[in-house]
Amino acid sequence: MSADYHLNIQNLTMAYGESIIQKDLNFTVQHGEIFIIMGGSGCGKSTLLRHLVGLMQPHKGQILINGTDLWQTSTEQRNQIISRSGVLYQGGALWSSMTLAENLEVPLKEYTDLTAKQIIEVINYKLSLVGLAGFEDYFPSEISGGMQKRAGLARAIVLDPDILFFDEPSAGLDPISSRLLDDLILQLRDSLGATIVIVTHELASIFSVGDKSIFLDPTRKTIIARGAPQQLLDTCDDPHVRKFLTRDS
Amino acid sequence: MQSTCGSKYQLQFNEQTACLSFSGDWLFSAGIPDIEPLLGTLQQTADCQNLQFDSDQLGEWDSGLMTFLVKLTDACQQHQIAVENSGLPSGAQKLLSLANSVPEHKGVRRQLLGQPVLTRIGNVTIEMHRNWTDLLGFLGETFYAVLNLFRGRARFRTSDLLYQIEGAGPSALAIITLISTLVGLILAFVGAVQLRLFGAQIYIADLVGLGMAREMGAMMTAIIMAGRTGAAYAAQLGTMQVNEEIDALKTMGISPIEFLVLPRLLALCLMMPLLCVYADFMGILGGAMVSSLMLDISFFEYYQQVQSAVPLKHFLIGIIKATIFGVLVATAGCFRGMQCGRSASAVGFAATNAVVTSIVLIVVADAIITVICQILGF
């Protein structure tokens, strides 16, 4: 289903029970855009991501992916929509009892009709994209945190998703690994043409990869600024946003 | 023109240069063509030194095309055929250069061939040695922590001990009630069938009373606690290991054995004898039910027979066994938890190993205690 926006969030209110986390969120993400969700710790960034990937149901409002409301459709169609997205979790979220190859094999076996040989070839290709060629038979516990994250990314892109969600991709990485991951995100966007939504509070990443962004505020419980990250830095008057973007205490 | 699924390609030669033209959709949902026939054709043309691509007729493409290209370029490299990517879509060119940007590190790929028998025996021996060393270390540290406890120097929170006591005692009553009553019931039922043949129904009380007090009460309680509490200890400590919570204790100079293991060990040592007495009572009650319903033996008769047939020493032996089993279950659970690796699957292994180790230790210890009691005439 084609639509003007890849992701369209309308009047979204998120809550845990009766406790409202964020309310009246409205934003759109266009096809092929890198969209940053930022804000201080505890503002609900990761909760918003959990809503966008279909792990949590909105308290109020709508989440439209390619024009289809994620929660006003059948479970089958929702699963179909979700399977067209890839998610990179903070710690990689690799299945620890499986090798890297087996981690990538699960979605390929579930959603494609490829033969065992073809699956191995796709796995080799995907791992080579993230610089992990040769690590097919390693368990997640045998590789470093940065490598786990890249393996998580390989699993997230294994089915060529239309949209990729990243939860704190730079968390726990050294500046060099973090920069390499940012470059990889840009390269994947440029080559795959995928839409990318990133939840982060890493300023370097925000400025180097973000096309558009929103800033969530934990006190007012809503979006208090939106625009390109550099534009926010240059023109935004909100003191919270300025403090955040300039690392001013 | 060769065709596989929806993806098509055509190979044309112009002197030393081969041109591979793609057409149709190259989506991996429709399968990925095998490169062997193409490679065979390239190799047959002895003077082919360059490979170019033409993607003018190419429809939609995804990782299906890329997987094919990566394989093909690898194979061409091996056969000294130069590959020119400029005829590919720009996205494919970028992905291809990304895939080739980090070459595979030498020696990183694992050989999955079976190891020689001697290597495997060696590895198992080293692993066993490591396990025994870990166990001895754990037992030593635990012994030291118990000594500290008696000297009043052990550092743990009283609230933790009370929490563990609640978990290992009152919270286990429901399952102990169910299992013990049923065990007493089964013992009585099996005995009733045989004893009725000889008109010796009243001895059902002896059978159930002795069986529960001396053996089954302690044994069944220990097995329940191994599956319930021992596994929980292993999973809790294993998860703490994964989350680096145990490292945090160590770096604060707090002994994790004192802080985490001691409360659990104490809780189970204190609760097991009480649970055992309770299990004995419930088992005997289960036997009484069968006796009164099937054999017309009144509760009072049954009670008097149990009292005369089962002297206190049998209950004491059961209680001593239960205490020892408690130590074994807590030790096995905590040891496997502390030994746990740093992944979710390792926590699962730790819990499974804790239960298996506990049950093996319980049965072995029971056999040893039974033989000792026999020798001592108890």
C-alpha cells in the first residue's frame, strides 16, 4: 500500500496503565528519511519505539505505516506489516543459544522459500555487509559488544526491510565503533533506500545521520521541538532543547 | 538466455570481456540463481579476463541479486577475472563495495569438522577438572562464609534471609501438601491391595508411617525443593551473573558467597526439616484416608498403629536426611548459578544442571545414609 508518508503518527498517547508517558504526539516520516527521536533519559523514547514496532498498543491515537493503522487491522496483516520492518535493539538482542548464522537463518526460514544453500549464501552476504564475514559459527557470547550490535543489524536487515528501527545504536560503543555504525546506517539507507528511525541521545550520531528529528520532553510529556537536528541547534529557543544539543549543564 | 525463477541473465562475449546482462525482477522471494553454470561458461572461455554488467533491463531487485553478485565476484576473484561494477545500479554498487570493504580476517572462520577422539577426551577432561576446581573453590568459600556466620562476621541482609525463608518455606507448602498426600495415598493403596490378601490391613499404618517418616517424606520434599527452589537459586544467581550484579558485589569488596549464597543456604537448611515433618504428616494423613475409605480402619485405630509402629527415631532420621538434602539442594543450586555463563541460554543450562545435580546428590546421599544407619543399627 503506497502512502505519502512511510510512518504517520496521529495524536499518539502512550501510557503504562494510567500513567501517561507522552501525549498527543504527531509526526510523519517520509520514505528513505533518517528520522531521529531524541530527548533526555526517561522521556519515553524507547517506549515510543516499542509502540512504533508494534510491541505496545497505543493508549490513544494512531500509528499508520504506509497508510495502514497498525492497530485497526487484523493480527495477520499487522504481522505482515511488522515483518517488513527491521529492529536493532540496544544490546543487539541476539538469541544467545544460536550462532550468528542461526540468528539470521530464523527469519529467512520463516518468511522465504530459499533452499538451505541459498540461505547460507544470503547469511554470508548479510554478515559481510556489517563486516562480520567468517563469524557465522560464533555464538553471541563469543564476540564483542560492538560486533553483537553489528550482528543484530545484519539480522535486522536480513529480509530487506522497508523501514529500520534503531534503539540507541551507539549505546555502549566506543567513539570509533559508534562512528563506523553511523556510517553503516548511512550506507544502508543510501543503498537499500530504507526509511530509518533512530532513538538516541548521542549528539554525534544525531548530527551526523539525522535528516529530521523530534525532541520529547519528560515534564510536558509531549514533543517540544521538531526539525533537522542542525536547524534545531541553530534556531530552537527552547532552553531544554538548547541545553541538550549544546551539552550545557 | 538462461532463466531461473523470475531472474534472468544473458552472457555475451566480446574478445576478452564478458558482459552479463540482467533482466526481470531479482527478488530473493523468488529464489537465487545458482552461479555454477555461469561460472562454468566463463571458465570454458579460456581468454576471458574481464566481466562487465548491464542492468538496463533489470526490474526490481533486492538481496537476491546482491547474494548472486557477491558469490559471482568472489568466484571471479578466485579465477583471476576482473569485475567491472559500473553497469550495476548505484545502490547495488554501494552494497557490493560495502560487502567487500571489510575482508574476512584470516583464521577467524571455524572449522566445523569433527574433532579427533583424543582432542574430545582431552577437552572433556579439562572441563571436568575445571568443574571440580570450581566446586572445591565454591565449597571452600561457602565453608569460610559459614564460619564467619558463627563468628558473627558474615555480611548479608536479614531481610534477604527472611525473604528466602518465606520462599523456601511457607510458599512451598501448597505443593508439598499435594505431593506428600498423594505419595501417602499411593503407598497405602499399593500396600492395601497386598495386605488385604492376608487380612493384615492394619499394617497399612506401619507401611505408610515408616515409609513416609524414614524415607519418602524427606526424599519427596527434597526432590520438590530441587525442582522448585534449587532451580530458582541457579536462575536467580545466573541472571545476576549475566547482569554483572555479582561483579558489582565483588568490586565493592562484598563476598557474593556471604551476601547471596549464605541466606539461601540457611533458608533451605532451616526450612527443609520443617517441611519434612509437614510432608510426613500429610503423607500419613493420605494413608489414613485410603485406610478409612477402602479398608474400614478408623482414624483412631490408624493413629494408634502408627504411634506404636513408628518410634520417634525414624522421624529423626528423616529430619536429619532432610537437613542434609537441604544443604545439597542449596549448594547445587547456588554453585550452578555462580558458575553460570553470561547469556540467557547459560541461565537455562544452570537451572537444568542445578536440578540434575541436586537429584543425583539426593539419591546418592540417601543411599549412603541408609547404609550408615543400617551399620549403626538405627
